[in-house]
Amino acid sequence: MTTAIRVESLSKRFLINRSRPREEYTTLAQTLGEWLTLPFRQLRDGAALGGRTEEFVALDDVTFDVSAGEVVGIIGRNGAGKSTLLKILSEITTPTAGRVELYGRVGSLLEVGTGFHPELTGHENVYLNGSILGMSRSEIERQFDAIVDFAGVYEFLETPVKRYSSGMKVRLAFAVAAHLNPEILLIDEVLAVGDAEFQRKCLGKMSEVATSGRTVVFVSHDMTAVRNLCTRVLRFERGRLVHDDDPSIVINEYLKGIRTGSAFRDLTGPEVERTGSGEARIERIEVCTSLGETSTAVAMGEGLRIRAVIRSRAEVAAASVGIGIFDAMGTRVTGVNSEEAGGPAIRLRAGRQTIVECLLPEMNLMPGTYRINVNLHRATARDALDFVRHAIEFDVIESDVFGTGRAPNRNAVVFLHSRWEVRDASFDPMPGESRAAASAVNV
Amino acid sequence: MLTPPTRRFQLKLGELWSYRELLYFFTWRDIKIRYKQTLFGVAWAVIQPTMMMVVFTVVLGRMAKVDSGDLPYPVFVYAGLLPWTFFANAITNAGNSIVGSQQIITKIYFPRLAIPFAAVGACVVDFAVAFGMLLLLMFWYGVPIGWSILLTPLLLFVVTVAALGVGCLLSALNVAFRDFKYTIPFLVQIWLFATPSVYMVMGDGTAENKNPAQRNVVASDAAAEQADKAPSGMSSDRFDSRVILRLNPMTGIIEFFRAAILGGDLAWSRVLTSTSMVLIVFIVGIVYFRRVESTFADII
């Protein structure tokens, strides 16, 4: 077999600043200020050179080969280096050390709708997006009808994309991407979009691509999709390639391993996104399974415990805590609130720490990564004492929740338990009567 | 093959050529969206320099009576503002273009130069539209059109190269230092006053006794001073302002542009000096851009 991708001792390191959150932009004044004060700081720190910046290793000496026609899944927790690897393979960022050889034309789909411009019409965006993804104009012309057909937006072709529904936008974007014909295709989590029907269509298209002899590298948190599409799976952990084998072997081991690890977050740092009066602050958040093992991962159907440590500066006679749960796309799935749920009033004393714990006895969420926002507010009042966005993440992982060996259909956010009955209709009274009879019984 | 970035100086414009369709689409997008949902649409390309012309005609032409030679001041000032507006818009748009394309840059690979190049390219279209207005003005005021108007494309090319150099430099700096977002408008304003687009340089001579280092340091101050002095005739009887003017590559080009279109002495030696300065600016801009572009996706 011919090699399509060769990765040799690839490393990527970032320099991160310890005293400053990474997302903040550097301004010239800051940099100048640092230059000017650098000698003094070094003097103070006993010439501890480089003490201020810290190296973050996103990828650490990764080596692997991919043969032409292989469909390789890449899995791992957040921050394991999956996306960094994809970004290097697609030339968005450069490696710090090592090298990559790619044999064939590379197409990358790190996001659907890259470069869509809201002011342009659907028609224009197909051309623009296609050319950004690396299609030539003649190629787009040739495929144009197929793209529009796949997306099903024919009537709105001359409408600016900003007037599209989000579903239409995503459909059009995926349609363009699906008609990209590279020899090597790099895909990052693009299936997590669109409505159920469209997701099925995408999965169909994906397996079509996967079986067409093209080389595919597919990063996903969606174990079912990885299992169904890939012929080989690589697992990354803290920037290292730790497991390279058949999909089911790697995935099973991964699901076992994901259940341990620290699952708390210190919320006192400056990088925490928060609003609120600040009279009380959530200092720490923790998630664990209902059995008490600290874990960022909870199996479908299992319980989840969320624990918040609050320190108050003022006396609050009655506070309540709200927890909003969001899926990876940022859609609010649901939320709970101690007050609404009839939980105990939370009394906060000045200068003291209070622990508030919330038990969600059954997680009927589908596998995926979820984020929670925590809102601490006075009971009966809506304005927050402290509101923390994206306080912590947790993963819901696949499990045989129905005990049937069959997982519920992936295209959903929640799953429900259901009971089924089948009777022979000829022994049953008329449908209308049956309803009357049933309600009579219930009463 | 992808390896860690090397620190060689390179322009690699060839790669951009192989992505010329993308460059075309970016330019086309920039033109398309520029005047979307505006009432006057592409007429803004004319309105902008025309309004500036009216303002300068009233303030400088009427009130301050700035000398415009034998030419009617409106034509004189429009011919100066035309290449200037192009240059100013081009560097402003290009300077903000990379930061504005953050989303694409972190998600897909293509030669990053395509973004500022397209931003400059879109401004060329505005220039072409506004140039039509200049011809109308000349007709209205009865200014004869000479053969030298044929030099316009060449001059446009030089201004474009200058805008590409400055634009790429600013766009790359803007990624690392967002300060430039706020600096660019000042830069453009100061540069306008340091360029003889609304006035003319009188009695040209070179400065003898100012040392170059000092000149560079005081450049912006002097330009601001220049701005203060602007209403009092721009006769440049003090040497320092003229030094600034001559150090500014746009000076020679704009003067030449005006002379080529409205008639006048074609100062070839000056325009060639300016052109070589433009080339240096271009190379510096592109080389800097090339050196830092691999970090864009990480720090933007």
C-alpha cells in the first residue's frame, strides 16, 4: 500500500504566559512595558530566565503513517492535541519540530461554512466557500447543481445567507464541503450540526467518501460515528499518541480510561468568564458521578453530582443556584435551579465557605461534551451574585443504557426510556371507548 | 512536506499566483460586500473623494487661498486626492483585513497574503470609478487632456505596490499588536498632511543641515506641525517640512500623477526615487508578513 500521510516525530509547543490569560491580546504598550521592566524583574527573580513564560506541549513527538485509502479516526479528551494535529496537517499552523509528508491533494474541513459571508447570496457563497476550500472555479461550476441539490436550498439561491435559517446555512455549507474531491480529507467534528435528517444524509455522504478509497482523517468525540466510519483509530493523550489499533479496541479502552481524572476547576483565576455583583463568588466547581468517583465523564443514564464551593463577602439570607447545561454547539439543553426544584434555601455567611451540591439522578443526555454555566443569585431575585460561564465541562459517554446492546439513534440530544405494549386489535374495544375506559381506570 | 518554519527571507509570490482564483474571489467578495445595503452603492467611490474635494476647496482653496498653480483648485485637489484616497483606503482595509478574517485563518490554509492583496485589489475598482469623475471635472473646468494621461495605469500600479507593502506590514503587525487598529486612522491622517495632495510643494530644495536620524524621530511631530501650518499657505519656506515631504514616497508619485493628468512638469527623477522607495517598502512589508504569517493562526 502506498503511504498517504507520514508524520515523523512531530511536536508543537506553545509559549503561554503564566501571569496573563492567553486569550488576552498583547498590546504594544504591554510588550514595551515588559521589555523595559524585564531587567528589573529578572533581578528580583534571581535571574530566573524564562520563568514567566511556560511551555505548553500540544503535540509531543508523534509518529505515524497512514496508507492511502485508510479512514483513520482520532480520539482523545479535550486538549489531547487532536485539533492541533489536524491544524498542522492542514497547514494552518506550523510544527515546532518534526515533519509531515502528505502525498496527494489535501482538503480540510475543520468547520462547515468557513468563509461564508452573510451579505452574499447562497449562490455567491457556494463559489466563495468552494474556492476557499480549494476548488477551482470550473470544478465548482461543474458541481454547482449537485451542491444545491444536496443542500435543498434551490429557492433561496439568490437570497443573502444572513436571511437563511441556521439549518439552511449549515446544509449549504456541508453540501459544498461534501463535493470537495481531495485525495486526503481532514475532518473535525463537522457532523455535530444540522437537524436529524440532515445528519443522516451527512453520515451517508461520509461513509460514501470513506469507502471511495480516499484517505480520511476524522477527529471526533462521537464514538459511534468513529466506530462506524473508521478502519483504524489513534488515541491521543496530553499530546502523545498512546494507542493505535482497530476502532473497537481503542474505543473500548478509551471509554474505560476517560472515567478517571480530575474533574474540578478552580474558578478564582482571571480567565474565568463571570458577571454578577461579586458579593459572593463561586470559587470551585466539581463534577463527579453519583457514586462519588470524581470524573469528567458520566455514562449515559448514570447520575451526575455537581458541587460548587461558594465564598461570600456579604450575608445572604437566602440564595439559590441555577445550573444551565449546554451542548458542544452551545445550545442550551436544559437547566436546573435549586429554588425551582424546591431545594433548601442557601444561607451564605460573610467570609465563610458554603458547599452546594446538586444531584442529577439520571443523565438522559446523549454522548458528547456538555458545558455548564452556574448562576448564584438571591432567592426570588434574578440578578446574579455571581454568574460563571462555561464553569466546567463534562462528557457523557456511551453505555448500554437500555440493556439491549443497542444504543439509541445518535441524532438527538436526549434519550428517553420508553415502555411498549402490543396487543391484538381484535380483542380490543373501539379506540374511542378504550380511551374512555383507560381514563376511567386511572381515575 | 511540512516542517518547522525557517527564518529565511522570502517573498514566495509564486504561491500566491497558484492561488490566483482564490485571490480573485476574495477581491470580488470585498467589492460585492463593500456597498451592500447602502443607498448609493458604488457611487460612494466617487462621493468620498468628491466630498473631500469640496471640503478642501472651501477650507483651503477659498478661505486659506492655497496656491494651486494655474489650475482651478477643485480639479487640482481632486487629482491629488484620487490616488491618495485609493492609497489611504487600501492601507486601512488591508491593515484590518487579517484580523477581520480571523475565522477563516484559524480554520483553513491558503496563502495569507491573499487577504490583504484582495483588500487592496478591491480599492482599485473604487479608483477606476472615481477616475471617471476626474475626467468629468477636467471637462467641466476645461483642463486639456494630454498624452501623459496614458501613464496613469503605471502610476496606479506603483501606488498599488506601495499600498500592498504598507497594508501587508500593518495587517501583520495588527495581528500581534491590536494597537495598530487604533493607530492606522492617525497614520492615514498624518500621512495625508505629509503628502502634497491638497497643496503643492513650492520652491524645491533639499535640506542641508538636519541630520537624518533626527528627521526620522521627529517625523510624526513635524507632520503634525505641518498640519497646523497647512492653512497658512503651504509655501514650505522652512526647510524641515520639505524634508518630510521628500522622504515620503507618496509625494513624488502624487505630484507626478497630477502632472501627468493635468499637465505640468513630469519630474521623472523624483518619481523614480519614490518608486524605488516604494519597492523597498513593498519588500519589507511582504518579508515581514511572510516571516510572521505562520504564527497568525496561533496568536490571532
